[in-house]
Amino acid sequence: MRNSLRVFAISLALASSAPSLAGAQTVAVGSKKFTESYVLGEIAKRILTEAGITATHTQGMGGTIILWQALKSGDIAFYPEYTGTISEEILKLKGAADRSAMESRLKAQGIGMGPELGFNNTYALVMRRSKSEAMGIASMSDLKSHPNLRVGVTPEFLGRKDGWKPLSARYGLSMKDVRGVEHALGYAALASDQIDLKECYSTDAKIKENDLVVLKDDLGYFPQYKALFLYRLDAPTAAISALAKLGGTIDEQRMTAMNADAERTKDYTLAASAYFGKVARKEAEGKSETTTQIILRTTKDHLVLVGISLGLAILAGIPLGILAWRSRAIGAIVLGLVGLVQTIPSLALLAFLIPWLGIGTNNAIVALFVYSLLPIVRNTVTGLQDIPSPLRESAEALGLEPAAQMRKILLPMASRSILAGIKTSAVINIGTATLAGLIGAGGYGEQIQIGLSLNDTPTILRGAVPSAVMAVVAQAGFDLLERAIIPKGLRLTLAKD
């Protein structure tokens, strides 16, 4: 048992040290989980690369809070942000804030603001043109007379300081049906008449594509959302200077066109290449990954996440199960703790771990490890408890040492139950690991998140189908393993049962 715990501790220490070693060699760019942020992240990566700087782009890491935490912790050095979000959501400044005030507050936290890129991507509310005209709604103030409208806004917008609740208070809105819907899926819901109203970004290509009406912000509720890059002040000077050249080079028309291109091609790198001209665009077209290449790459990443986290859970879970079986008091504590962890929402745990473990593989592995413990620990305890007392007494009567009893008799007798727990953990782990795509850990979740951002079913399926296949293969693999390691007598008993 002590050897198992020692191996677990060493493995976890090695995993935790990995990102710092890799991160020192590259400049990491992050992006939020919507089309424009993906595209800007790809533009930044290429500019840095052309400046002779090794750069990576962690796509679609989630919302503002995750990106902000990752920037402060040093897991990324740059990410695209907006002045209104910086003022309202990050710094929580009251009233209109000028740039100097924001720069001063950010500098105190080791963060700098790059020059404005040249466009204002403000929030707005949109409706289908047919409904807007039929109901005579042209401005946000007009919404006050229509409390029965169905509203679908992003979960982040629901909770933002400049989001739905304060907007409703400002305009005196009292809608009863308000729900959180992922940004791209909200457009699909709007088009299919499942909702009547949603928030948008003013440079969204879907506005023109779906012939939507942008309601006038007649009370001037939304501040300016000028796009720029936030960066760490300790980032390489050459990298800061390279991205500063983006200042004033992207107007709203150009950004909207790149967003439309990304949604049409389903390729953010290809859409970003338009910023660099026709030659760069042609080069990017030749370098696009095939579906097979994408599946092979994400499968490798997913196997790493699942394999390491499950392996660590086995190394820790079985000894913890033995410990919990030996002592009722300790067992109550151990099972209570691993059960409590299981109740924490996966996404919340990933975000909670960022300040300590950063983004990427290590964060995901630790989260998956703790989620994998409960079935293994519980089934180990159950398997040992279900061994008949006469058999345990016989082992003692043979004069075997406690360790030998456990190794030669008790664990083999409990092996069916323990393996069932490991099998359950593996299947759950494979599915839960798709959330790792939100923090730049790769795997099948990467394609699922990209597909959700684009509302593109084939891209979602590139992640969802292989994940399901891996779970089925894992289930079959453990069934074969059961035949190999479970004593024949126990298998015969199982067959009779």
C-alpha cells in the first residue's frame, strides 16, 4: 500500500511540473469560446510566429473568468478582450472608465493593455425580422410592453455585471421565460422559433446571414467594447511589440467578414489567414488538417488524459478502499470525502483548480483523477466486505501474515467487485474528459467545443462519436481483462449466478 501511494505521489509531482517546463519555451495565446475570439487568437499566433517567436494558441477556453485567471497565473501570456468587459466584468469599475484608469488597475496586477484593434464589438439584442416588424419592436425600450417574449442568452451574459439582470432593470423588462443558451446554439434556437430574443456581438456574421434585427440601445446601456489584447507585463518584449502592430488594423467590416469565413469553412486558422493576404490564405488552405488527422490527434490527447488519471485513481483508490474497509471510522471519512468530490460540477472543479494547476493537461488529469476515485474505493470496500467470514477466518488459521492474506486471498476474492469499479470509472472518465477541451487540454472535447461555437453538427460528431467508441472499446477491454485476472472459481460462480 505504501509503495502504491509513493508511486502516486511521484507521478502527480511529475505531472504538475510539466507545464512550467514547457511553458518557459513558448508564448501561449488563449481565446474565449466564440468565433471571433478563436480567429483573433489564430491571428496573434501567426504574428508571433512570423516574428520568430514560438507560440501556441489554446482555443476556446471558456468565458472571461477562466481566461482572466489563466492570464494572471501565467498559463497564457495574451488573450483578446474588450474594453467594456475589462471595465465592467474584470475590474468592476462603476460608470464609464477611461483607458488610463483601466491601465492603472491592470498594471497593479501585472497585466497590460495592447492598442485597440480598430473595431467596437458591442453587445446588442437581436430578433427575427418578421417578429420584430409584426410586434413593432425596434428598440430595447419597446421590449417593456412584451413580457411574454422568450429570451435565450448565454450563461455568461446571465451573470455579467453588464448582462441581462442589470439590463432588465435599466429598461424595466419583466420577461418570465429567460434561459441560458450557448452562443451559437442560441442563433439556431432563434431561427427555429424556439426563442424570440437573444444577445449578440455586433460583429457576428449570423446577424446578416439570418436577416436579424439589431434592437436600438436607446438608453445607451451598453458601454464601448473595443477589441484589444490583454497581456502579462512579464511577457517577452518582442512578443508584446509584435502584437502591438495589430493596433488599428481591423475594422468592423473586416472582422465580420473573417467571422463569416470561419463559420462557413469551419476552420479558424483558415479564416484568420485572410488577415495576412491572398498568399497566406492559399498556404493555409494547403495545411488544413483532414478529419482523419484531427481524430488521430485528439484520440492521442484523450488517451493521455484518461490513461494517466485512471492509472493514478487505481493506484490511490484500491489502497484507500482497503484502509476504509479495515476501519469503520476511517471508512466513513474516506467514502464521505470521495463522495463529496463527486458532487462538485466538473466545469466548476476545472475552473477552481486553475489558480493552482493552471490550464491544460495537468488540471484536467487531477480533476479526472478525483472523479474516478469513488467507484474504485467503494467497490473495493464492498468486495472485501462481501467475503464470507469463514473464508477470512480460514486465511488467519493458515498462519498467513496480514499482508499475505490481503494479497493472496482477500484481494483475489474481491477482484470481481474491484474490477467492476475500475470499469465504471473508466467509462465515466472517458465521457467527463471531453470537458477538458474548455481549458486547453485537448482530446475529443476540443472538437465538441469548436462544433458548439460554430453550431456545426459534423464537427461536434468528430468529438462525440470517437468518445462513445472509446467508451465501448474500454468496456469490452475490461470484460476480456476480467477473464484473464479473475480466478476461475469466481468466474464459475458468476456464471452460475
